[in-house]
Amino acid sequence: MSEGRGRLEWNQTSAVLAQIHNANCEKGQAIQPDDLNPYVAKKKQPVQAGGNVVRMPLSVLAHAMAPKHKV
């Protein structure tokens, strides 16, 4: 029950904090209440590959990762 109470209070607190922040900041810097709430799981940003990604053949990669034996 204490976690439910904590979630409820953080939902209210983060809504008030976000409203205060958005009222006192420039238009491009608005935030959502979920950005301030520690109980809300953060969404991971998808990683996008740029145009400079080097593609290696699998055989080259396997050779590079092979264990090196000293004789």
C-alpha cells in the first residue's frame, strides 16, 4: 500500500512541478510530468545508425574475434 500511496503523491507532485516549470520557461523547453516522476519507467530512445556505418563481412568479423595463440 505504501508504494501505491507514493505513486499517487508523485503523480500529483510531478504534475504541479511540470506546470510551474512550463509556466516559467521558454516555449521550446516544456516538460511532461512523467519526466519528473521516479515511478514512471523511462522509455529508451531507439538507436539509429547513421550513414557512416561500416559493414564487414561475417568472415572478417569472425577472424578478428578469433582467439590469438602465441607459439
